[in-house]
Amino acid sequence: MEASTSGRTYHDDMARILWSPDDITARCRVLGRQIANDYKSKAPLVLGVLKGSFMFASDLVRCIEPCPRGLTLDFIRASSYGSGTESSGDVKLKTDLKKEKVQGRHVLLVEDIVDTALTITTVSRYLLEECGAASVATATLLDKHERRKLAYSPEYVGFVCPNEFVVGYGLDFDEEYRTLPYIGVLKPECYAHLGIPGPEPVGSGESGDE
């Protein structure tokens, strides 16, 4: 989107907010305690899936208290999205993470959203089959299970997401809105302004998984 001189902000583009910063913070604390308990003797490798999880991963890892000895944080990039609201279905991985760093480790994948489960399944298989991870579990901020194409149940879920296209807190629309501190739904006219087809009125769009 070209720079605007209208004085409008991203906040003006929101139809409604689904989860506030306080909602997200509270949920991160709950998940952090659960993860700390489950991994207290496992020295986990926390692996954020970029780009969408960058905010959630940084907040969640600080909430893993008491922090298990040996916990490390890294990132892997995966994407199944083009410039619109629908997944291409072709998942691409990009990482400089060395396989020996994963081998034998208990990996906790951190995702912004699990919807079709194409991305998270591809990443999980890569870590288990090609990198030799001891185990792979998933912590996702949002679970949009109505959109599943593959059977997949994340071990840790922040919120169950309605079948709507959402943005904010790492989730983008055409690379915008990622830095909002909350998660919300865009006004329909925002899609038309960019010349990109938006979600159907009933909310069949798909976010993140990036």
C-alpha cells in the first residue's frame, strides 16, 4: 500500500477487535505456565514460525516460568500465502537452522495461527524426519479448526478463532497490520482499496500460517 496522507491509521481500518492486548497477555501467561510444567526436564528448543509468530513467540517465551534449564529459542520461516487471503497450498520452508541443533531435541513450534494445518504439518515432518527431533509439539495463538485440510491438534492453544480473516499481533494482510497490539477483523472496504479479493461475507478467509 502506498503511503497515505489522509491521516487514517490502521486502527481506523478495524471492523472490530476480537482479542485485546490484555487478553493476549493473560493467555500467554497461562500457556507459559503449562509449557514450563510440561518441559521442566526436557530442555526444549522453542522454534517460532516466521513471519507471523514473531510477536507471540517473543511474549510466550518470556512467560515460560520457571524457565527450564537448556531452553533455547530459534526461528524457521514457512509460508503458504501469496498476496491475498487464501493459502496457495504450496508450503515453502526457509531456514539456516542446522540439523544437528535439532537432532534429539524436544521442539516446541510456535505459530500465529493453525487453520488448514498444511504449514504446521510440513514443518513438523521436516523436524522429525529430516532433522531427527525427539518430539515436536505446537503452541498456536489461534486455532481456526473449521478450515482444516489435514487432521492436526495443537497441544497448546491461545484462542479458538472464528472462521474470519484476522489481522494484528503478527498476522498480516498483504504484509500490513502485523504490528497492531491486538487481533481484529478488517472493514470490507480495506480489501477493495488494495485491489485484492477479501474474504467472502460469511468469513471463509484464511490468515497467517506464515
